[in-house]
Amino acid sequence: MSSVETTPQTTPAHTHDDGLIRPQNSGLNPVLTREVSVEVPADEVSKAYSKVVKRYSKMARIPGFRAGKVPDSLIRSRFAKEVRQEVMDSLVQERFRQEMVNSSLNPISQPQVIELNLQDEQPLRFRAQFEVAPEIDVTGYESVSVEKPNVELTDAEYGAELDRVLDSHASIETVEEDRPLVDGDWAEISFKGARRKTDGETVAPEAAEADEFEGEDVLVEIGGKNTLPAFSEALRGRNKGQDFELEVAYPSDFGDVRLAGLTIDYDVTVNAIKRKSYPERDADFAKQLGDYDTWEAFESSLRENAVNGKKQNAEAESKGKLVDALVERFQFPVPESFVQQQIDVRLDRGLRALAQQGMTREQMQTLDFGRLRAAQRDEAVKEVKASLLLDRIADARDLQVKDDDVERELMILSLQSREPVDQLRTRLQSDGSLQRMREQMRREATATALYEAVA
């Protein structure tokens, strides 16, 4: 787990985006739940009703009445539901905030109105529940440590980096020789696949598209690390023009969730045999790769970049282990509202990835979101705990994010999104994203400071 991925909202959240308090159905952590009972005198309720009715009377356009002359009694009967809603929104919102100030409470979740009695000329009574922040004692956090990672680059790791560069500049050429496929070859295939259904299984119409797969001129590397063994075994020894059938049982953790855990029956045709051709490792190729006069100069630069990359990755992994150790060390109740927010973040990230893989909206609608949310819960709890701990440690160390650092991050985002930086700043400020970005930068800085101190 890495601290840079934790994103719960830690600023008080009193209302919905529209500014209204409404009944909620999500759970709260009982240990952190607080409840208030509020009563508003009948005369204030009546004043609020009269104010809303008067405004409706001025705006209402009802046949038979001049503008602004609609009787209050008609407004109260025709717009009873709307008037009551506005009175409730204004009075509950105002009195809840006042109660929070009077009681010195600071909700971190949306207030949930669990009981409400509102009638004109009668006192308004309501009860609301909400979560408060847990008390977190981080005494002894300095003693939590991790081993310093080994950042020495091995020959195998350098070779993998070099192979990556060579592969990206290789050309795939057709093998004219009449011979069978061998390891290292690329088979250009066409296929049609169908999901094998269990006996008696029925499939919803909107999911039918997910039951059939086909492709034209798809390249498959024989024995490649990214090739399923079933495909390599079935293609190895085949000749151009051969047709054959293939059964593939995909593992449950397969990267494409549309195929994970399924068995697919394929009809495959080998259209061509191809082979990669690599450029010569000389000065001419080095100049194509950058400002290098010799191949040796490029290799030196590649090795240096690989060393730096390994160092960054190793340190990021160690920071994650350090944060995990903190989460294990310190126990405290976790706000359920934060957990649900983090589950939303993780699900949104996962759905975006599925969309990039080609999953349609209709296919997504067939997913079991209850199961998906449950599967995300454990990691979401860890991420929330990590964020709360890092926030508390940052307070203890009086660590703050400099405005210049925030501006630098905004400039990077502006260049990436091609959105003017002033426009980007205004947009992020309006929806609260700028504050969350600052909080996240503070957590990352805290994790870095801890790592440098204890590694």
C-alpha cells in the first residue's frame, strides 16, 4: 500500500453539494457517532413559513390572479410540499450549524436526520447523527522503521531496460521461409471465440456481447512473457494457413475482467509467421535515441537512468511498507463515512480502467457492485487509516506544504491537461480539489520525512 493513493476527505462535511441536509442511509461507526436533538420555537417556524409563502406569492403565475396578488392560502395549498421543503432546508441547516458551534462539535460526515417533525405553527424538532474525528495517539511513531532498500542495479535489470529500448525500435517482418512457428516468432492470427456456458445457464441480452470474441490480424508472441501458455503451446509448431480449435481457461485474476475465470472456445487461423528485426547497436542508432555520439554514450545514460528509476521505485515501495507498519502499530476507530468515500474512489478508478480496456457501459451495468464494494473494503480501511495517521504525524511535526510547491503542482497539471493554470486553479478551488491536493501533498511529504529519518 502506498500513502500517495489515500484520498479521504478530511475537511468538515456538513451538507450535500446543494447545501441541504437530507436523511441518509449509509452506516456510521458507532464509536465515532454523535447525536444532537434540536428544537425551534413555533413562532420562528411560522416566520419561516410566512417568508417563503410571501416569496412564492410574488413569483407565482396563477390564472385569475394578478402577479403578486395570489392569496397566501392558495400558495400554502398548491405549493405545500415545496414550501415545506424550503422551510426545512433553511431551518434545519441553520440550527444544526448553530448547535455545532454551541456544543463545540466538528462533524466530519454528512449529518443524517433520523427524526424530524415540521408543521406550521408548531415547534420544529429533529435529531441528527454524524461522525466526529477519532482521537489518534501517535506516541512512539519515530520508532517504526523499515530496512533501507538495495538500489544496486543488477546486470539482469539493466538487460531488461536495454531490451525494452530495442523492442520499441524493432520492426516485425514476415518470415517467407516455409517453416513452423518456434519460440520468439510472432503468429499473426484471426480468431473467433465463444464463452463456454454451464448447463442450464441463461445470459441477459445486455451481456450477450461479452459472450463472443473475435479478432483479425492479431499478433501473438510464441513463448512471450505476456502470452498465455495455452496460446504458445497451441501455436508452437503450426504452419501458415493452418486452422485449429483451442480451449483456454482464464485464471480468475486475469487482467481483462471480461475474461477472468471464464473458459473460451476459440477457432484460430494462422495468417502469417513474423519475426522481430532489431537495429544495429552503433552510433547511427544512438543518435536516433537522443543526443549521443556513440553507442557507449547511450548505454552509459541508460544505465544511469535505470539506477535512478530503481532507486525511486525501491524507496516508494519502502515508504509504502513504512506506512503499512504505522497502520499495524496504531489502532483507532475509523470513520465509516471516510471508508465509503475511499471505496468510491477505488471503484471509480477500477471502472475507468475497465472502460480503457474496452468494457461498455452496458457490460458495466451487469457487474455486481455490492460484491465489488465489499471486495474493496479492507484496502479502503487501510488507506483511510494511513491518511489519518499521516495527518496526525504531520501535525505533530508541524509540517506544512509551501504555496510554491502547490503552484508547481498546478503548473504540471496545467501542462498535462492543457488547461490555463488560472482557470485550473479556480475550478479546483470551487469543488474542493485544491484543498484535497494540498492535503495529499502534505501526507506524501510526511511519509518522505519519516522514511528519510528511520530507513
